Amino acid sequence: MKFKYRYPRPALTVDCVVFGLDDKDLKVLLIQRARKPFRGRWALPGGFVHVEESLEDAARRELEEETGLRNVYLEQLYTFGEPDRDPRERVVTVAYYALVNLRDHHVRAATDAREAAWFAAPDVPALAFDHEKIVESAAARLKEKVRCQPIGFELLPPKFTLTQLQRLYEKVLGRPLDKRNFRKKIQSMDFLEALDEMQKDVSHRAARLYRFDKRKYGQATTKGFNLGI
Amino acid sequence: MKFKYRYPRPALTVDCVVFGLDDKDLKVLLIQRARKPFRGRWALPGGFVHVEESLEDAARRELEEETGLRNVYLEQLYTFGEPDRDPRERVVTVAYYALVNLRDHHVRAATDAREAAWFAAPDVPALAFDHEKIVESAAARLKEKVRCQPIGFELLPPKFTLTQLQRLYEKVLGRPLDKRNFRKKIQSMDFLEALDEMQKDVSHRAARLYRFDKRKYGQATTKGFNLGI
DNA sequence: TCAAAAGTGTTAAAAATACACCCATGG
DNA sequence: CCATGGGTGTATTTTTAACACTTTTGA
């Protein structure tokens, strides 16, 4: 107990809502708590902010420690600070959300976690603390974001088909999109580059592969647009 | 020094970017610091979070203590936590922004502040800490918000003219809008109620007064819309 | 009678939506 | 030859954008 202050201080943590996309679903990465409180419950990866690191650094550090993920796209979501959100003492948490593609990033459970696993976004189990509320906010934010910024880069493999991209948008928005209108729209946005390459090993007509034009994608990210879907 | 912890903890503060509208400009409320560091400099109203109060409660308490404002519309903006943002020690601040109408809310300087004053949003002086950055984020957020949620309720007097409302949008967006298109659009949104009352004491044709339909305004706030301007 | 702001519609361009069939491939 | 997903265009409706003059009022 070496650190003394005139007034009591809330503890400060970060938590990460990590979204990933596989062939079927939009998923959320959870860890199983190895300690009290809520031992054995699923929760968001996260932990205490060190006094010399930035909030984002703390989020990246905890994410790597607990799940092995690194170099992910990360953005601050919201800060949750209700006095009773942690039964032990006052804890304020700065929530981040991350987008990763499940092919390139592999997950392993580590410190403080018995296990790490992906859950389809609509069937997340009961979570520790107020983490369910945090996941809901993150899903809502992602839904907003997708309408005015491209997000595919972070969730898809480097080369992908238009159908994969459409499925991503459908999962995030939670509703079906018209194939032709989607293609028209997304191609007019001008950050997609059609490759001379086709899908392999599929038991039906092979789809053309695309990749993002990094430069134009970045512009679209900073300037924003209206996807109108 | 009664409060002791195993690990060092960042201090946690809240800061408020308060926007107000007068006849001319969109303004930001600043206080002049009475203490070190940055004594004499202008800064955002704000202060330490007490250990038993929520973040929003802390923001409201500080706002009232330092400026006398209460019952304002308040929303969380972003949490700023770079390790060097305060020269004394590590301080993480949860920033909020508020919208108030200058007719109904009067400001007085109080504790910790020599003075409180309104500055036109484009000519905010050099501020303490990273508060300039916080003001910029808040202005950017307000600009986004205005496109998909009504904000007039909070910034205008209860009865107002369409020209006042248009001026508000022009100030927030930083560009002129077409009068006829604006009126068409805003009236089709259906949360305005035309009154049988006219402006008084103006030296030109009196404009019709409007007020917000609280119910529909609330729906528009929660559901969102696309103002398309 | 002048100044100052209020109020009012139309047209053209662009964007959004709805919609159905043929194609290529592997099993 | 069949099942599976890939790929494509047009017509309609809706939305946006551009634009200028007449009215009212008080000074």
C-alpha cells in the first residue's frame, strides 16, 4: 500500500469489445474470468490502466495479454462509470472496440483468463459487471459507423469477394441488402480494386476477388461519406 | 494522505464544453483558472470526480459549482488520457458537452475560477492543458449530431422563429443554408409547431413563432433521422 | 419611402429503390 | 444435369439543389 492520496480515487480500467467476422457471423471475443468477482463468468478482455501508459496503450496491452491479439484496429467507445458497476469498489472503465479478421488473427487465452472464445454477436451469454451493456453500445456504434466509414479492411481478409463484403454489412446492420444495389453503391465509392484473380476451390462459379485501395480507403475513413444503406 | 492503494492510480476528472447560442454566435463557456497550473489561463469548467458519484453527476456538480449552470442538456464526448496532458501528474479526464440557451441560463463565476465568460466558438483563446483539443472534438461532435438529431430545444428559447433555427444550424455547420430548402426540410420533420403568435418589437416584418412538439422531438432524438444538410 | 427581414414554388438533377434472369463451376 | 452462388440493367420514385421576387413592418 505504497501509493497515497489526499482523496479517494476510483480505479481506472479499460475493456475491449473485439468484433470478428467468420463465414457465418459477426462475433465478439470474450474471456472467462479466472478470479473473483464473477469467477467463471464470461467478460470482456480488459484490465487496469497503468499510471504511465495512455488509455489506448492500456487497451492494446490488456488485449494482447489476455487474448494474444495485437495490431488491431481500435477505437474508443465510451466511458462507463456508474458507482456500483463493480461490487468491490468504484471502478471507472474506458471501453474500446476493436475490429479484427479471424483468418489472420489467432486467439489464445492467457493471464487472468481461463479461456478466450468467440461468440456470435446476437447470442452473447450473461456477462460479468455491466459488460452486456458495453457490448450493446459497441454494436450500436458499429452500426452507426458502418454507414459513413468503410470498415471492411479491418474485418475481411486482404482479398475478398463482394458477397463477403455484403455479408459483413448485413451482419452489422442486422438486415438483408439488395445485391445489385449494394454492388452499385459500394463500387461507386471508389476504394475497391478489382483483381484479375478469382476465388478458388468453391463448388460453384468462382467469384472475383477485390482488395481495398489503401489510399482511397484512408481518405474515405477520415472524410466520411454517406453509404445511404 | 489517508487513501492508500497497492498500485498508483491516475486522477480522474470531468470537463465540460458548454455551447450556447446568442443572437450572433455559437459560444463556448470558459473559466479563468485561479490556481496553478495555468493560473490565469482560460480553461474548461471541470474538476475531480468524487468516489461515490457517477461521471455525469460529477460533470453536473462541477458545472454548477464553477459557473452556476444547472439542468442543462449534457452528453459524454470522449475520454482524454494521454500521460502528459497535465504537468502535475497523470490525470485522465472524461469530457462532456452541454447545450444551453443563453436567455434562460445565467452564468456566474465561482469556486476555483476567477471568472467565467462566453467566447465565440471560432475565437477561443489559448487554453490550459489539452482543452483546445477537447473543444475541437466537441465542435466536431456537435456538427455530426446536428445532422441526425434535433438539437434546437436545448439551444433556443421556447418560442423561436425559423430564421433563428436556421442561424443555429448555420453556426454549428459553419456554412450558409438555403432558406427555402431549410424551411421545407425542417417543417417536414414534423417536430415543429407553428404558433398563432408573432415576433414583437422588431423593426421589420414580424416573423411567426414556433415551438417544438416535445413528444415528436423526443422521438426524433431517440430514433434519429437524416436531415440531409 | 426606405431598409430589413419574412415568406413562398418550381424545375432539373441526382440518388434510392425495386425487381428477375442467365452464367459458370464442381459434384 | 443439377445445385449453388455469381453476376448484371432498367424503370420508378424520392430526394436534393438551385434559384428570385413579393410582402410586411417600423423608422
